Amino acid sequence: MFARLKAGDGDSSYNIAQMYQNGFGVPQTKLAAAEWYAKAGAQYLRQGLREVSLSALERAEAIDPKIPDVVALRAQLFPQIKK
């Protein structure tokens, strides 16, 4: 999984986000989960998977929509919307 993570695999980042959100093998940390969901979303977007990226953004925003990585992903997905 770490090799795929280093290669920018969105699924690996999404799995890490779920680990942090649920406390599987790591301390449960919502902030880390939101950051990893945003990273996954950006990676999915680079892979051309916009719908999956939107799903990751929704998960991250549900935790904290003001985290810088979440704000950046939203801006990438919706460049026409200024907040």
C-alpha cells in the first residue's frame, strides 16, 4: 500500500482517511481523516475520476470544510465559485 500511496494512488489515500476516521490501527483523528480525504480527492481528480473526487470532498467537508486541503480541492473542482 505504501508504494501505491507514494505513487499518488487515490484509493490508498482514501483508505488511510477511513483508518483515521474510524481509528483502525491509528488514533482516531477527524482532522487527519479530512486531510487524507482531501488528498485522495486531489489524486482522484488527477486520475480523471471527478465523481470519485467529489465523493472524497463530501467526506472531508462533512468533517471540517475550512481545512486548507479541503478548500483547495473545492477550488479545483469548482473553479467558477469564489468563497
